[in-house]
Amino acid sequence: MAQWLFTMRQLSLVGLIESKILVSGVLLLLFAALLPKERQRLFALWHSWRSIVALLAFTILGIVAMQFVYYKAVAVINAATATILQFLSPVFIVVHTMLRERAVPRCADLIAVLVALVGIFLLVTGGQPTYLAISPAAFFWGLATGMAAAAYVLSMQLVETGKVRLNTLLRILSTDQVH
């Protein structure tokens, strides 16, 4: 759908993200307002500065960043390739967790990382190590999509736990943690 909107309707990247987030946000707020239990949870969010900062951080660094990077990748390559590259996020999450916890990943995690990397290698090279089947820009935005998806998942943990600190957010989103 996004690819069609970009090519056939000439919709801008920012326009797509703004309209998508605005419509979904309004619908979710209406849904929460209609259910008493959800209404209480919705208003409880605004009673703590910690939860407000965590929610804003998740919104900006998680949702908006993920949407922007993913749709930029779709605009540069195509939806299928962007989606496949987005699934590099478990690799970045495992690497981030390994560095944060200073621990060796579980065997199942290592196998998942290896399978993901082999699949991405085959996608971007066509199985030929000296050949890049997609443009460098497409590869960059695809990797960025995987990182943004990982940041989305990790920043959601901050909202759920209410533990948010600026240095934690910067560490999660820092590319230095991925290398």
C-alpha cells in the first residue's frame, strides 16, 4: 500500500507517516475513552513524569523513527525487501543485549542470528559475495530499518517498566552499541 501511495499518488514520506500516526492515535484514544478500565489506565499515564517521558521517548524514538525509516526504505527499494531487512531486528536486539548484559547469547539466539544473516546475505548479494543485488542506499535504509525495529522493541520495554533515563535511550539507539 505504501509503495503504491508513493508511486501512484505521489504522497510524501512525511505525509504518509503523519496521517497514519494521527488516525491510529485518534482511534486508539477513542477506544480507550470508551472502555472504563482503559480510560483509567490512559489517565494514569499522565500522573507520573517518568511515565510521560517514557511514553514520549517511545513515541518519538520508537514509533516515529520506525515508521520513518521503514517507509524511507520502501521508497528507496520496495516493500518486500524493506520488510525482509526489517527482520534483522532480532540480530540487533541480541547484540544489544549481549553488550548490555556482558553475556554470551544462548545457542538458540546464535542460531537465529546466523540464519538471519545468511538470509540477508543471500538477499543482498544473490549468493555472490562480490556482487550487491541492491543499491548501497537500499542496503543502508534496510539496515536502518532493522535497527529502528530493534530500538522500537527495546524502547517499548522502557515504557512497560517505567524505567527511562536519557543515557539508557541513547545507549539503545546508538549505533556504537551495534558494532
